Amino acid sequence: MLELNATQVKKTKKQFSFESLEVKLLRDDPAALKEYIKGTFSDYQKTKNLEDFKMFLKVVVTALGVTNVSRKIKVDRSGLYKSLSPKGHPSFDTVFAILDMVGVDFVLRDKKINIK
């Protein structure tokens, strides 16, 4: 029987988490990042689930590099982590700065957000 210590279990969970696979895919493929963003907005329009939207932002920020994003949007790295955590509450400024960084343009038409 295979036995793992706590460190090995933690490492194994990180290596095989769905989120880590998403991050790797998005980091390696800019077209996939764009489609991920479009899909997330489409899902949000249907569900209005802010927790899922915040999780999406965390995946995008991680794929782009937290340090890189924090420098570009001028938000402290630890503050960025905290605001995107499950108990965090990112400000509109932070959310829009992240979306602007990835090239999301908002066009209001008939109460819907369209991404170009």
C-alpha cells in the first residue's frame, strides 16, 4: 500500500488540481485565455454567481503571474491575493484593472456586456 506524508499529499493535490491545469493551459495559450474570459462572462450573465466570477479572476491573475499583474495594476501583491481569496472582496477598481489588462472592453447594449 502506498503511503504519503502530509507534504507529499499537499504537493500531489496541487499538481493535479483542476485550477492548476486551467492556469497552465491559459498561461500557455493566449487564445484559450480569451475564450475562457468569454465563457466566464457568458456563465455570469446566466447565473449571477459572484463567487464563481471571483474564482475566474483568480485563475486569470495566476495564469498571468500575480507579481506581474500586481505591478501593472498598481495593487499590492498580498492585497491582490487577499481580495481574490474566498473571503475577499475585490474593489471595482481592481476588477476593472485586471480585465483591462487582459483586453476586455465593455460595451453596454440592452443591459448586456459584450466582449470584443
